[in-house]
Amino acid sequence: MGLGPRVTLSRLEPVQPARSAPFPSALTEALGRGALAGREREVAELRSLLGTGGFVLVSGEAGVGKTRLVAEVARAASSDGHAVLYGRCEPQALAPYEPFVGALRAAWPADTAAALPREISAYVGQLLPGGAAGQQATPHGAAEAELEQLRLFDAVVFALDAARGGRPGLLVLEDLHWAESSTVNLLGHLLGDGAAHGLTVLGTVREPDPEGELRFAPALARIERRLPVRRLRLGGLDGRGVGALVSAWSGRDAPPLLAESLREHTGGNPLLLRSTLAHLEAAGVVERGSQLPARLPEDARERVPADVVDLVRSRLEPLGDPARALLTVAALIGADFSLEEARAAGGLELAAAVEAAERAEAAGLVRELDAARSTFTFEHALIRRAIAETIGGTRRAMIHLRIAEVIESSPTRERRHAELAQHYGQALAFGGAQRALEHALAAADEAERQLAAEDVASNLDLALRALDALGERGWHERYELLMRLGRARYRCFGPDSALRVFCEAADLAEAGGANEELALAGLGVGLERYLRYVGVDQLALQLLDRASAALHSSPPSMLRVRVMSARALERCFLDPLDVRERDMQAAAELADELGDPEAALVTRTARQTVLWHPRHTEDLLADVPDLVALAERHGRLDLAMHVHCTAFGYALELGRRDEMDARLRAAEEVADKLRAPVQKLRTLALGIVGSIVSGELAAARADIERSWLTFDEAHVELTRPVQMLWSFMLARESGELSPLREPFEAAVAGTTVPSVARAVVAEICARSGDLTTAREHLDVLAANDFGDLHEDFLWLSVLTLSATTAALLRDKKRASRLHELLAPYEGRNVVLGLAAADRPVAHALGLLARTLGRPADAAAHFERAASDAGDFGAVPWRAEALLELGVTLRRASQASGAREPLREALDLADRYGGTVLAERARLELHASGARPRRSRLSGSGALTPSERRVASLAADGMTNAEIARELVLARRTVETHLTHAYRKLGVTRREDLRQALT
């Protein structure tokens, strides 16, 4: 296709629609239902938000008047020159992105779509009936599918923006409680996209949801964590509003007691109220144009249904058999229905069907949508469901089968696979299974082309049920369907949702004696699990063990290499390092034997994680350039991304700051190409680590806050552990460690890799004075002289955390052993996975040496830690090492030598905001006989290195956006640095920066 990332779209020429889209007919119909009563305050509040952009959500129970209110606001917006677009969700969406399709169809009908740029129309055309889809290939792999979906999203945003023709806009999205995942994802993209500036999205959602259909609440929670959502909860009308509505309905002033009794009876719900009034009129209790009763009679209360379901059932009776038959079928067709299809499926003659539709419309149950096509819609979803509930299960299935057969005979059947699959799926017991299977598979294919992964999964689920209903079939057909369903579920919902599907596929293959198919099922969530999961999943491990056993005696193959590598990854936290070394060597030898570069790529990529231990870090980093080049040659950007991220950790551990920053930049470039939330998350996490290490604590906290939505979008199982480790790093600077004890204790009991969590709990307990508990945890960690600790990429961090605890407990025995284990790695920094980092190993060695009564050695270690931290740009680490150096010298009766490192520690702590460390430094300076400085540094000397870099570029005339690109920072981070620099330098304008910096 050639459609690139969002920046490419921003460079396309503005487009004007060939003609202005008309005011949405659905809103015109809502306006025609009578005056809006009792909603003056709500109308004024919503009108005040027009043109401000963002997301406004009107919520309330069914029938409370959300549509009528929104229609009133839309009319006002249109009068004020706003472009008004409209879309609606249905209970059972027949196509992905349904409300956006409706909005696009009105804005860009077939005769004007040619005005869109080719790159845009090719994507948008996939969604519109009769549109010409682009010629792109079906994407393979999760990363490519996510990229294509985001390109589609960008195209939709562009088309909606162009439809406004430069005017402010209002996009109404009705019934979001029925929004499918594809719709929710596109809505989140629209709200977060700069192209949506000037477009106000006004949505309606039903609350509460008695039938459990509400799927929007979790998605709304994710959106609210990133963007402000303005809410308007629409309750029932008060007595005054009910009186106004009754008066408008009857043409007579409503007595206050009647209005109040009706309010009590209906809860002020306009739909129930209107339905009640209509029912009372039919029963002769009230009469339009006549005097209204002073209050609602008691017998009328009994005759009037308590809710709309009973009301609808009672109103069906007088309509006659043809109308009941027509509405029964129509209720199962959907919210909108063709009179011809409902007539044919109901077995009615045309004349009888027309009369039945007229009677139903007169009764207020349906209304005509399009006279030319004879299409109707139910007045309210509750009406349709109430009718559907009157149908027994067996009869319902037979009606669904007749509906499907009618649609099959229509000329539009090729575009209605999802609809047909649903109807046949409801009639599996009556011979609909084969057709349900065929249409569900076709619908899944369509959803895949439209990049709607959730719809792919739901249609494949239906196909699987249909296959089950067909009875005995060949195992291979079910196996292929399970494999496809597993891949779809993995892409949508993560490995947990897919694992059992792949296990069932493996069972089928094993029973059929098909070892290769069994191995492929075992790989269902294999090599990509490192993108989402850390730990041991026993079900995944069992599946990979079965795959490995199936291929044990088979000839060398790429499949065997993939299974061996995936199994080694899954066993990373189980097998000793020497076993993992042996397994990876075997996989590498097999890849060499095959002479297959892709096999070598898979093995070497897995090796980057499986063998990460201080013993191998330098070799792993040395392999990175060749491995990245190989991944790029084979088009595996996801593997290149993984290598860049692990290399970031290697460089951090080895103290190579330039290499670390280069890997972060490379990872960000790849993430921009992949456009996958999980990849964006990984680069965001690495950037946060870098900010905390550099002492840019405010920027780190801002990015952590920003990370919440990305975590949730990516469905990453690491969400809680990663954020706990970030909190631990920041809490060390603030001294507020106690609140973290409980969550880390829970992690000790609940994770498959508890050593790091236990080591953190031990340090927290020791610092808070709970020495008994700290010692208990340290005893567990020190089992077999620390020989039971698993040798993986967390090993070094567990030892250094234990060193801090041993020093606080003055445990010389443990201190001696830890010093021995850590000494070979004195020049390393400590990495807590890829989520966080700890101080240099030299710092831990200094604490241990001081505990062992060797002050000279301790001072040498702290000097090394301060030097390494300074070279690395780790301001907090240098400050803490200098503080401990000063403490060590003062306690060794070298007070004069202690003052200089203590003064520098205080200066650095003041610069980066390390309040706890600064206070300790002041106390130590006082104990050394020096007079500590009471005020913080001011002027250019107070700037952190990052603040100085940003301020210098700003002084050179670069904009915030240009600085962000130059330094590979978030724009928000640049703004934070500049705010701090202005305050410290005492300036308020960019023009004054250059002089202030000199």
C-alpha cells in the first residue's frame, strides 16, 4: 500500500468533501419525536463543551432520553456551523467499526469518495459497502497486523477530519455499551490523535446494564487514565420535567400530583413514561386533548406494566397475527430490518406484511427508516428484546434458519457473511451447522482483511461450535481451525486465552499420530512469549515438552530449532545456567547443520535472554550488531526490537552509557515502525529507567503516569511487577519504602520468580527496623551459601539487595560470602530485568567491606562506585556513593577527608531532588565538624545534565518538538526540564536562556 506511519498522513494535502454531508437522519428522526422536556440544564452544559474537543459521555438507563438530548445538542451545533457526523453501535455488530462505518458512509458516499487521497480511500474503502479495498496482502504475524490496523485507523481519522472541511466538528456515537473491541480501539486512537483536534466526540452509553452486555466500561477506564472524559449522567426526569412531557404529549397542563405519581411509577424514564401514557390511552384511562386526572388511579397503576418489556408484550396482542409474526421475525433479524426479508422469513404475503408494518408503526413499536428500500427500525432496543423474549428456544432457532435462508437468496449475500453466520449459528440443531461454518470462516477472512482481530476470533469461535455440531469429521479440519483460533486469541487477548486452544490442537495431533502438527501446536505461543510474559507457565511448558518429545527422533528441521529455542526460553527460570548453556549450544549446532540463516536467527535471539548472566553479558552484547542485521534482513523487526531492548540492559550493566542510549534510540525507531502497544511500552519502560538513573525524577514520574494506558492496551502481564520496581527505585530517593512492603510480600508468594521480591522485602524490613523479618528473608536467600539462587539476569540484583540487608543487619558471615560472590563484578551496574536498575556492584561491596571492619577497602569500593556512576551519568548513584565514602572516612577518624565527598553529595542531592540523601549528608557534614550549606544551588550550577542539554538547545532556538526529536525524549519530558531550568535560572523567556547559561 505504501501508507506509512501517522506522520505520513499529516503531510497529505487537505481534502474538502465534494458536498456537505446532510444532518444525520437518525438525529432528525429523534428531533421529530416531540419537544425536549425537562432537559434545559443538560442541553446548556453540553452546548458549552462544543468546539472544545475531547470526549463527552452521556450515560443513563435505557429509554431515559439520551438520543433525544444528543439530537438537540447536535441541532444546536449544526446551527453554530459545526459539521455533525453520526454513527451507532448495534447489539450484534455485523461488521467491524460499525459506528465509524455509518459516519463515513454519510460523509463520503460513493460519489464523493474519489476526493480522498488514494492512500486513504484504499483503506477506508475496505469499510464502506461497495468500496474498493486496497490491494495489500493479508498481514502475517501480530506485529504486522497491528501495524496495518493502525494505518487503517489513521486513514479513518483523516477521512473524518477531512469531512469537517476545516470546521469544528461533532461526532455522535450512539449506544457505546454495545461497542465491539474493534470500535473501542479505533475510538481510543481517534481520541489520542492530533488530527482529532477540534472534533468533539459525544457518546451515549447505557447504565446500568441488566443483561450483562456492557463491554465498554473497561475500555472507558483505560481511556480515562490517559485523557479527560467529561461525563453527564442522565437520570430520570423530576416531577417538573415529567409534567412538561405529559403536557406536551396531551396538549393539556399536567396536574402536579399526576406528574409526581407518574414519576414515581416510571422513575421519570421518558420511554417508560411515553409507553405508559400510550397504554393508559389505549385502556381509556387518559385521553389526549381531554382533561387529565388529578393523579394516577390505583387501578391504572396495576394495569400499566411495571417495565417496558411487559408493556411491549401487552401491546403486541391487539396488532393481529400478521403483525406479531412480522415483528417476531424482525426482532431476530436485528435493530434495523428489511420489510421484504422479514415478510419472506415470516411467510407473509406482501399486502399483509405492509399492513402489519403500518400497524406496528402506528403502535409506536417501529418506524420507517427508508421508504425507497422499505427498511424499518425498532423504536428502542428494549422493544426488540421484549419481543424476542416471547419466543421459545426451539421456535427461535427455526426462525433464525428461515431468516438465513432468505438472506442467502438475496443479491447482497456475499457482503453479509457475518450476519448469515450468526443466524445459522442460532440454528445449529436444525441443519444450519454446515452453512454456519462456511459463513463464519468467510466472515473471519473478511475481518482479517479489515484488521479487526477481535472479530476474527469471535467468528472462529462460532465456526468451531458449528464444526462440533456437524459431528464426526476428520481431525485435521478441527486442528486447523483450532490453530487459527489460537493465533487469533493470542493476538487479541494474550497467551492465557490461547494456551488451552493450542493444547486441544496438540491433543488432536497426538491422537492422529501427527508429530509435526503436534510440534506446531506446541509452538502456538512459543518464541513470542518474551514480549508479554516473564516467569514460568506450567501449561505452556507442558505443551512445549510435548512438542519437543514429538520431534525427538525426527530429522533436523527449522521446526525443531524453533521448539528447542522456545522451550529454553520457557525454562529460563527453571534450569541451571550450565543446562541452559548446553541446550542453547545444541540448538545452535542444529541450526548450523541446517545451514538456515533463519534458524540461526531464532536460536541466537532466544540465546540473548536464556544466557543473560554476568558471565555472558559481554559476549551477548558483542553479538548484537550482527544479530540485528540478520533480523532486519529477514524482515523480523519484532526480533530486532527484542535484541535492542536486551542490549540496553547489557550496556547498562556494563556501564556503557553511549551504547545504552544508542540502543534505546534504535528500539524507539523500530517501535515506531511496528506501531504495536507492547513495543511502545518496552521503549517507554527503558526511557523511564534512564530518567531515574540520571536523576530526572520528575520526568520519570510523568512518564510512569503516562505508561498506565499503554500497559493496559498491551495486555502485558508484567504491568504490576514493573510498576512496583519503578516505585521501589523512586521510594529509595524519597525514603518512603514502607508502603511497598505489602505488595512485594504478595509478590513473594505469588510469582514464579520470587527471589527479587524477597530481596526487596528484606531491605524494606531492615530499613524500617523490623530486623527479625529481614533476617528471616535473608536466611531464605542465603540457603546453601547463596548457592540456591537461580543464575539468570536477576541474579546480580538479588545479591546486591541482599548485601544491603546484610550490612543493615551487621551480619558479617553473610557479608563475607556476598563480598566473595560480587567481587568479580565490581565494575558492573545492577539491572533489575529490563524494568529497573540498582546501584553499582562496587557500592554493595563498599557496604559489605565496612560491615567486615575493613574501612580502607570500603573507601576504595565507594570511590570506584562514585567514579563509575559519574562516568555513566548516574547522578543519584554518584551522590549516594560519595555520601557513603564520607561516612566511611568520618567513622575511620578521617573527618577532614570526609568533608569534600559529603559536600559534593549534598550538592548533587539538592540538584536532582534527593531530599532524604541531602538530609543525611547535612547531618554527616555536621558530625564531621563542617558547617553545611543551608540553601540549594542556584543558577546554571543547579541544573541537572539533562536540564542543561535541553536548555542549551532551547537557547539555540530549537522548538520543544525539535528538542524531543534531537534528544529522543517525550515532548512532555522536554517541557518538564525547561520548567525546572526556568525556575533555577530565574528566567521566564526563551530569549533569556543563553545569557543565564553563561
